[in-house]
Amino acid sequence: MSTLAPRLRHRVTFQQQVTERDSEGVEATTWQTVWLDSYTELADVPAEVLTGPGREAVVAGQVNADTAARITVRWFPGLSQSWRILWEGLIYNIRTFDTDATARREWRIRCTEGMNDGQ
């Protein structure tokens, strides 16, 4: 048994922004669950979510947030910084991510909390 498995007691969902055009030609942007392929939806993904107080600093009149959560999931191809993660009704924006030493066992994702436009 992997040493990672017992730590993955939470469930998260990965979302990406999708822009669609309606019948009148008006574009609308929404968030949808990520599909890796036709069979693999990134919903209810086993994860370890570690939250903390985070930090905020005002620089040049702009609020800059520091890491609010560290989320660990099993490795999968294609993770993108433009995605977001949902966990227990909260939205986490992906700021940075890296892998374990093998680069194929787990993703270690650092996030900030709150809604944004996907940037």
C-alpha cells in the first residue's frame, strides 16, 4: 500500500473556465469540471487538504494573498495553473504546483482562497 493513500481523506473537484457563445452570439464564461479524457472526470478526487490562516499584504494599493491551502493529489497528466479546486464549498485558486521526487506519484498544489476570473 502506498504511503500516500491514508493521507487522501478529502475529496476535491478540479474546474476550468469555458467560454461559450449562445444562439445570439453573446459569449458567456463559466466554470466546468475538468475531464482528462472521455472517461476520467476530475470530480471527487481523493486529496489531502491542509489549510492555514494564510497571509495578505497590501502592496502598491493591491491586496496580495499568500498560500491559504496546500492540496496533495495523486499525479495525473495536464494539471494547469488556470484551473481552480473546489473543496467543501470553498474555491481555491492554483498558484503553484510541483511533483514528488519521481515526478509521477503526486502533485503538491499551493492555493489561495476566493473567486477570481481564472487568471
